[in-house]
Amino acid sequence: MTSIATTPLQAAAAPVVSTTGVGAKPVISTAPSAPVAAIQPAKPVVSEAVRRRIRNERILKVVAPILGLLIMLLIWEAISKGGQTIPGPIATGKQAIAVFSDPFYQNGPNDQGIGYKIINSLGRVGLGFGLAALIGIPLGFLIGRFSFLNNMISPIIALLRPVSPLAWLPIGLLVFKGAHPAAIWTIFISAIWPMIINTAVGVQRVPQDYMNVARVLNLSEWKIFTKILFPAVLPYMMTGVRLAIGVAWLVIVAAEMLTGGVGIGFWIWDEWNNLKVESIITAIIVVGVIGLLLEAGLMWLAKRFSYE
């Protein structure tokens, strides 16, 4: 006689057969089986030590920058106490409050509030940077895509890129006959190199397998650009854009010091002529904050794209 072993689940689900006597028909009972608990993935258990470590890391991310700023202010205050040349944080703060209390006043073409100065400087940076992106990014794609063009233009870039941005300012004054277009030209020629170089490097680092597949599929150059090159090169291109905006914002301050007009750079030079060191330090802080915001804005924009 052979016996068949059943598992507990099978035994619970099997019908019960009972008999009342010899020759009686078997009675099959279809009693409901015991409910089987649904199998769910176990939730990860986070220990108290891990929670404490994560909490401490978040606190340190906030405390560390504040501590760094406090140390900088203490060093600044100590330097100001050692001599009368550099005003301290308190005197500079009072001057900053006075400057920003009325940022959009106008007392003439060259005497305007700091709001107008910032707007004018950002406008010049926007024009020069926009022209550099309009020309530099497509040129970078072409240089990276075609080796002949790369060999032809690379020596020119290697020759002109190390030139100081302010060395281009007299050329702009000579050609454009005006301080405003000369400043835009200086920003353009300074900001174009990072975008060309980073974009070209990104194109050259696209895996060769992708290009081989494009040849097999007989894709057009437009399809290669939109489906292969652009998604792969986007991180490199955004890095070049971030570097270029930093260079552009650095150059505009120096260019406006030399060309004059309404702008943050000329304001620094004008306050130096008036021996208002508090205003100079205020302008330096404003330049740093605006540069930080521009960098943060481009980083936020880069994160919005998908590089897959």
C-alpha cells in the first residue's frame, strides 16, 4: 500500500472524506481551508545608531557653513581692529543697509542705485554669454564630430585661449567704437572657450559603438545629433556653460572698471576714487552672492535634464 505525503498547505486545502459504515457512500466535506498569510517583503529595519548618524550628518551640513562664515567674520573683525585701512563687518553692514535701502534711485546718468547697476551688469553678461553659447556650442559639436575641423581649429584655440580677457578690451574699443559693445565683446571672447572645449570633448568621448550602430542603420547627421550626440554630450556641455558664466561674471567687473558707465564694476572703481572702502567691500560681497546664485541656477538647470 502506497502512502503519499502531503505538505501542511496541501493538507489544509484537501477535502475531508468520511464514511458512515460498510457499503456507505463516502461523504466529501469541502470545509474551507485555513487562510494562507500573504507573503510581503520585510521592511528594512533602521537601527537607532543609523538614524543618529543620518541626523548628525544633516546637522553638520547646516552648522559647517555657518561656522565657516563666523570664522571669516572674526578674522575680518580682527584685521579691522589692527589698523584703520579696512572697515569691520559692522561698519560695512551699516553701509550695505544704506545702499540697499533705496536700490533704484536715479540722480543722473551716472548716479543710480545699486539695483540699476546690477541690472546693467547682468544685461551685458547675458548678451556676451548668449552670443558665446550661440556660436561656441555648435562649433564644439562640429569640432568633436569631424577630425579635419578639429585639427584645423585646435591650434587657434590653443593660441587664443590663454590670452587675458582684458587684453581683448582695446580690440573691442577699436572695432566697435563704444564702451558698452566693447565690454560685451570682451565677455563673449572670454566665455566662448569653455563651451567649445567641453562640448568638443563630450562629442569625442561618445562610445564608438553608438556611431557604428548609426552607420549600420544609415542614420542622417540630424538623427545622429538628436538621438546620440546631444543626450550623451549634455553633461559636458552644461559643465562648459557653468564655467563660462563664471568667467563672464569675473570679466564684467574688470571691464566696467576700465570702460565706465552704469555697472557694478564701475561702481567699485568710483567708490575707490571717493575713498569709500565700506562700499567697495559691499560691492565685493554683492558680486560674490550674484556669482553664487548664477552657479546654483545653472546647477539646478543641469539636474532637470535626463542624460540617459
